[in-house]
Amino acid sequence: MSKLFREAIKLEVEEDPQHKPIAFLYKRRREQVRETLKRWRIVQGWWKRPVMREYFQVRTASGTVYELYRDLLTGAWRLQRVYD
């Protein structure tokens, strides 16, 4: 099962030089990324309100799987989904 957030939650993310997440803060807890399970980009709406995001599905040291994305237009990170 998973929890998809209607409105993605803003995150503070530590990233490597290639903008891959290393760790992030969620519920006042630092989650260390152990592995990236999937990585993909979406680009849409360029003709009206553009959306450009890079998604990461990651497993943390605690074993939880999260789906995060980085807004490629602003650089902001958001949490989209938590898998349990």
C-alpha cells in the first residue's frame, strides 16, 4: 500500500552534485537514502504552465520507500508518496 499526498509536501533535501537525493528531513527525522529504485523525468504543459520534474523512488536506511521529485524549474524538492 502507499499514501499519495494530494498536495506534495515540501522537503529539505541533501543532494549530490548530480542532484540525486542523499538524505532528507521528513516529520522532523533525517532519512538517509540507501538506494535509488527508480528515476524518471516528466515534461508537460510547455504550451501553457510548464511542468518539469525529476522523480526518484528511494529506499531509506529505515527500509521505507519514498517517491520524491525535484522541480527542475525552481529546484524545490517535494514528497509525493510514501510506500509501506
